[in-house]
Amino acid sequence: MCKGQSQGSATWTPDQQSGQPQPAGPPPSLTSQSLLRQAAETPTRGWRRFLHKASGGTVNPGLSQAEIEHRALVQRVTTPVRGSNRIAVVSLKGGIGKTTTTCCLGLTLAHHRGDRVVAVDANPDAGTLAERLTNVTDVTVRDLLAATDRIRSFTDVSAFTSLAGRLQVLASDQDPALSEAFSEEEYTTVADILARYFNIILTDSGTGLLHSAMSGTLAIADSLVVVGAPSVDGASRASKTLDWLIAHGHEELVSRSVAVISSVRPNTGDVDMGMVRAHFAARCRAVVEIPYDTHLVTGGLIDLDRVGAPARQAYLELAAHVADGFALPPLTRRPATA
């Protein structure tokens, strides 16, 4: 073999001692991708799937553009997490789909990922997160706090959560007189316990930004989901949420936040959505619009299989944007201003 002759991806040259040809560059990686012939992906929906099955697999029209885009979103949703990642879902205004967003985001992440995902209700006013997901509220965050010294394993923690699909759910106190006492220190204690056993921690933070638990939520959050609505007050309140966060030292958290425009009623077309999107795109890492969905607005138990395709697609896109943040470097932590 002559000097400089190429075999595969390496250039071979004579060894000075043996005279035998040796690769001048690094050898090719021996992986399943490089060694095995890759089979063409088969369609899973529509006429393409029908044709593939009807032909006994001899005819493969390949994936449709919609399937390609769906698989790309799922791949983003499954972005690996190092340690644990805390995501806070926040809003100044109630009744615009914040808890629904937390529920559907959690269900979507848990469905597609192989690690542990938990949703925590940190609402100081008897939140409805558990009611929307499992309807199990007899064990709450207060019970977990009372047993912190006895928690030694995931089994111990799961005694205080309920399960919605693959999503673990930690309910808030349903007695408003008690839940008002849920403090920053207590939230931090709960979050630290969950971080030992869960990869992703979603916090439904309750309406408003001034209650004590919110201070703890923001202090340790890795990213934010800021929820607004396609209305004048819903959009302006979401914008004011960002203003408040920046004014209180959370500029970096805002810069990596995802804005959600949640439609809790049919769109009248009166609001200039292009302007709303442009406003939040200039301030946040991504913007996702959630369309009106008749199943979600009932306020009952959420079943993703009963959610319409447009809303399910939107929540998958939201999960992908949130998971993109898992690859970002850690936040530069600094004390927030009072």
C-alpha cells in the first residue's frame, strides 16, 4: 500500500520500524452507528403506515414531515439532566391556566422521559394541582415536612406523593389556615428532599409573587415558565411578572424563561397575537401558545389522551423548550433584593 493511500477514514503510512502500514490519524469509532447497517425508520401513522403494513414491510415510504418534526421534539424533551433541575411555573394573575400548564407540562415530561419527575403544589391558598392530576389530597406537603427525619429512600418519599401516569404529585395543604404558614424555609426543605430522589422538580407556585414560599421558589429555581393569556390584562400581567422579577434581581432567570400564552377561552381574534408573541420573544428564551381546549377548561381531572391534538402538540413544544434549558450552564446565584 502506497504512502497516503486512504482506507476508510484513516490515512495509512509505513511504520518506521516495521515498515507495516499504520493509520496516520485516529482509528474510526467502533459504535453501533458505525458498524451496523442502519435500518430505515418506519412510519407510525397515516397512509404511510398503512402502505408499509399492507406490503408486509417491503415498501417503506419513510417518515412524513410531521413525524420527523415530532421525533425531533421528543428528542429535545429527553435532553439529559445532571443532578436535579427545578422549574418554577409563575403568574401574577389567577384563572389563566397556570396550574393546567404545570399539570400538562409535568405529564408530558414524565411520559417521554425515563427519569423521575415530580410536580409540587406550593400554592399558599389550597392549590388544585393534585385535584387536577390525581384527586388525592389526603397526604400533603405538610405531612412530608413532619416526616423529614424518617426519609431515607425514594420509597419513603413516594409515601407522600400520588401518581398520575409516570408523574409524581405532591399536594398542598387543603386547609387555607394552615397552608398560609407554608414558608420559604419549609419550601426549601421540601425542595432539598425532592432533589435527592427526582431529576426534574416542577413547582406550581401559586398566584402572586410576594408570599413567602415564592421567595424560596425563585431562590433555587433553575428556570421559569411564565404564564399569561391572549388578553390585554393576561398579557400585561405576564409582562409585569417579568418586570418584577428583573427589579428583584432575577434578570438571568428571566432571560432563560419560557413564556406561555394560555387560551382558557375561545379566541375572539381581537388581540394582536403577533405583537404579544414579539413582546415575549424579545424578553424570554422561547414563547409557546397553548390553544383553547374543551377538556382542559372543565377544571376536572386531566387526561392527556382526551386533550385535543393541537393542545397536546403545544405542550410537547413547551416541554422541548423547557428541556433545552437542561443543557444551559448553571445560573449565577446571587441574593435577590427585598
